[in-house]
Amino acid sequence: MRDLSAYKNAFCTLETPFYFYDTELLSRTIEEVLRASGKYGIDVHYAVKANVEERLLRMISSAGLGADAVSGNEVSRAVECGFPKNKVVFAGVGKTDREIRAALGIEAFNVESLQELEVIDSIAAAAGITADVSLRINPGVDAHTHKFITTGLEANKFGLVPEEFQPAADAFKRLRNVRFTGLHFHVGSQITDIQEVFSQECARANEIAGFFESQGLEIEHIDLGGGLGVDYLTPDRNPVPDFELWFRTIAQNMPRRPGMRLLAEPGRSIVAQCGSLVTKVLYVKERKAKTFVVVDAGMNNLVRPALYGAYHRIDHLAGSAPARKYDIVGPVCESSDVWGTDRELPACTRGDLLAIRSAGAYGSVMSSTYNLRDKAPAFFSEDFLDI
Ligand code: LLP
């Protein structure tokens, strides 16, 4: 893993803005996921929604991870990029009939409502097969994260709530073309209170598993979703998130039945830190109260700051000591197109390159062509080995 400033001369020849992925860091991250998950016996499914870049997906699939998809297109993308279909799980509150039909044969549908269970049963019956399904449970656990990325509270649209457990268990006794395989939970994303949140999730999962077992349903796997947070403030200090702590917390808090598998479905923690959005300074606007640095990357390329008020570190690729405070802004005609306020950076001049860090997850996938602006292309560190 090289410092980004090492690529400065190569970057100068490219049109900005662009995403840059450090594939060496991704390899290190995957190795750590494999090590820690192997140690604690946890099966990992990469949440494809975080980044769908083919080269990254191929690196992840070839390491043997499964995939977690939330749309029919994500299921096909995962399969095209090397994930075996029977290692793909499919969640989402609004699966269409067409998506369900095309996905038959996957490892499990994570079913989010009683009605969806009936629909999957009838589509599987028409195809003459049995679909493996797992019930997505809304565990009522607070992930202590941003309100837009919390998923496990009753106020959220996801999963089944307690009054639906008995009807769901009864449905499996009646329906012929769905097979119950387990339970799926998800509490939220960018979780930093690992021990507190996951120990609570495991306790709820254990309780709820007990209910379904009492109904004669065997639990083959429990998927403990909820995403390990990454260090957006100081990415160079923690380039590889603490998978050891996360998987150990799950393993220590989730009592396992014999033969039962535990699954986790990280997206952000695998790909966030390997990606940066590289942008060029267009203009420096000096005002009495503050100085704006206008760059050529906009909220259409990475919407997290505008949408969630998310913090992304910004590095000046000339790399000298901080000299000034700037508001770094994008070119889009929206006041929320701001990358950071009062950021200390070396003096910025037209043509300088800046890197918006930790942009590998929920960056490119959430980009748009708003203002008819171009999407940012992707480049990979392994293609710059000769610099
Ligand atoms: N599985 C399910 C069912 C999910 O809903 C999510 C994320 C994940 C796995 C992956 O979670 P992760 O490991 O990435 O935390 N766009 C937002 C994040 C939305 C996450 C939604 N679900 C952001 O930019 O922060």
C-alpha cells in the first residue's frame, strides 16, 4: 500500500475526477477478513451494494466469499463476477416477481414479509422447485448510527416484527415450495459500538431462534447483519477495520446449535478504505470571511457528505504541511455540494490534486449524472506498478 502522493505524476495525466482503488489494500483487507472469520467460524458474504466494480468483485469472489445482494441486478452482477449462485443471498423489502424468478437457485432469499413468502412459494411452485428462504427479522436493536442507515428498529420498513413470527412459522407448515433455512438480522451500518450493539443483536437473535425452534423449524444458519464501521477521520491509522473484534464479539455472544452456521455480510468495511475520489482544484475564491476551493468532483460523484453530512478526509497530493483553512466545494448547483468546511490543507492553487478518502463504499454506486455531469471512471493501483 503506497501513499497516494506517490501516484501524483501519473494522476496528472488523467482526466479528473476519478475513483482510484488501492488493490493491494483490498487484498490485505480480504486476507484479514478470511483470517478472522476462519478463526471464529463465520461465513462472510460481501454486501455487493457497497461497490460493484467488476475487478473488485472478482478479487472478493476469488477469495471464496459469498455475496449479499439487494436487487435482481446485484444477484446477476455477483454471479457474472464469479460468486457461485448458491453462495448468494438476496434481501430487500421489494423484490419483484421477475427478480425472484431469475434468482431461484440462490443460497437463500431473505424474506421480509408474509406476503413475499407466499409469492416466492408460488413462483417456485410454477418453476417446479423449492426455494430456500430465511426470514429477515427486525430485531428492535438500536445500532447507534445515523438515522438514515439504521435498519433494525420497528419504525424501519425492514423484516418481520414479533407479531408476525407465529403466522410466519405457520406458513412454513402449509407452503410446499419454500424451505425454511434460518434467520437474517440487520441492525444498521457504520457501527462503531461493536461490543454493545452486536451483543444485543446476538441476544435477540438467540431468543428469536428459540421461538422458531419451538415451532419445529430447524435453524441451519443465522445471518447477523450490521456493518462494522470504518475510520473516516484517520483512514491511514486504521486502513483495515477491526474484523477480529467484530467476529470475536459475534462468536462469543451467539450460542450455536450443533451444525448451525453463522453468517456476516460486510460491505463498507471491505471496500471503503481502498477507494479515493481524486479531484482537481479549479478555482480558489478568496473572501474576507473564508476561502473557497472549488474542485471538479461534485455531489453527483459521491453523495455521502450532501446526503448524510458524512465526513470524508481530504488530502492534498502535494503533501506538504497544512497552511490554510478552506471550504472545499464542488461544482454542482446545490448549496449542499460541499466536501468539507474549515479544512486545514497546504496552500491550494489551480490544478492541484486532492483526494477525498474512504470513498470505496457507497461512492461510485450511489453516483448520478445530476446536472448532466459525467460519472467518474475507475483506476486501479495495480495498473501503476511502474511509477
Ligand atoms: N446487508 C444488508 C441487508 C444491508 O442493508 C446492508 C447495508 C449491508 C448488508 C451492508 O452493510 P455495511 O457493511 O456496508 O455497513 N449508503 C449508506 C449505507 C447504507 C447501508 C444500507 N445497508 C452510506 O453511505 O453510509
